[in-house]
Amino acid sequence: MRSAYSCLALLLITFALPALGQEAPSATAAVCTSITPKGNCEGGNTTFPVEVGKIYGFSQVANVTDKIVHYWFHKDRFLGRVDLPIKAVHYKVWSTVTVSRDMTGPWRLEARDASGKVLASFNFSIH
């Protein structure tokens, strides 16, 4: 009986330890007007003038092993997605959208993992 408990305890420890050391994947999402040479988001805001021309979707990710996918929405209409490879445990990525005069109103950027789970979302508008 004692050896059965020992085996059970060993199995529990074996399967529990990897889970204890792993942190869940996470990401941020923001929108800005430029990316600095060091890869930081600059000119971030929740409103942008239509004359902005180009906006950058920016994410900092942690513990994402494959890729992050930026999903762009305008007035809740899906515009497109950009797959961004992840090359380190902590990593910064960005994608861009060119804004035309007819693209005013509410927008949303979603940062999703490879399976499609939303890790972060950012709402903003263009006027």
C-alpha cells in the first residue's frame, strides 16, 4: 500500500511541476503613429485624425511560442489579419494599416494567439 501511495505522489509531482513553471501566454495591444528604432510604440492614443495616413498596431507578448496575429476591424467589420512570428519569450511586434479618408469611425485591434484566442484588444477611433 505504501508503494502505491509513493507511485501516486511521484506521478502527481511529475505532472504538476511543468505546469507550475509555465506562465500563461499574454499580450498587450496598442495603436500609435510610429515605431521607434528600439521597437517602441510612439504617438499612442485612442483617437487619431484621418490625416494620420498610417497607423501601427503594436503588441508586447510573453510566453507565446509560435506567432501572434493582429486582427483589424473598422466599424466591427473585419478588414484583415497579419501573422507576426514570435522569436523570444518576451517580444515586440507590430503591423500597419494605411488609413484613407473614408475610414473614419470606430476601430479595434485584436492580438490573438495561433489558435485564435484573443489575448488583448484595443479600441480607438479615427476622425
